[in-house]
Amino acid sequence: MRLKPTTPLNSPSSFPAFHPHVTLASCPDAAALRAAIPPNQGPVPVHFKSLDGSEGRYFMAVYITCLGEKGAIPPVAHMSLYYIDEADREERARAVERLRSELRLLESRGPDGENIVRLACVDELEESEGGEKEPVILDGFDGEEIWVVKCEGPVSEWEVMEKIPLVQS
């Protein structure tokens, strides 16, 4: 999702491009991460719960909270949509509002009163090549890989160390 800011940015680290992902853990030892994955782990279903923004947290500036198991690590499983530097903090609320007003994010209540969030996803590369495309509406996805990523320096310099496929049923 490449929402463009509405005003000039103060920081070059705001709105970097990155692969959509759900953060599972932070650990300096990749071997420990691999060992924590059960050998027959199947795809992990991810369901969206709410759109949130954070004051003072670059890596959770604008994100979707994901439904998860109680006691899960991290305690707030989330899928970041945008990283926005503190120097551009006013863009966090603007980004949340634009997602809602441009119908890129649809919010409703389920039969049990729980929040339901759906993303209207459009391949912006395809859209730029030949007119408007019909969005794909997602309320979640099945996580089929776990990526081990070295997250040092600017987001553009993060390095995918390994992609661990999960067992398909």
C-alpha cells in the first residue's frame, strides 16, 4: 500500500517501501528463531481486527492489529502499513484518516460485535499501466512463510536472511 503523504516530509525515513508482514518476534539469534518453529507448523491464519496509529513508535506508526492467541508474542500482533518518523508524526493521523476516507480500509462489526477490518488492495503497478483495477478485499491471509530478517539501519537496507516455508496440508 503506497499512500503518498499530503505534505512535504521532514524525514527521509518516513513512508519507506517494505514488504507487508506480521512481526512475530525480535531476536538477535536466527538459530533460536528457527528452533522455535515446530517441525510440522502449517500456515498461520491471520485475521485483521482494527486499524491503529501510534504516538512515538516508528515501527507501529500506522498498523492493523491482528487477532491472535492470548499470551502471544508479541502481545499485540500487528501488520505495519506505514513507518513514519517522529519528525512527521502529524502524518500518522492523516494516513489513518485517508485509509478510511478513500475506502482502502473498511471497518464493520461482526455478528458477535467484534471488529472486522478489510483492506481494499490494488496492484498499483498494474493500475498505473492501464486504468483502474478492481480491488481485492482481504480480511486476513494465511501466513505461509516465516522470514528471518536482519533489521539494522534504514528499512531499505534490511536483509532477508532466510525464508522458512510452513508445511502445506
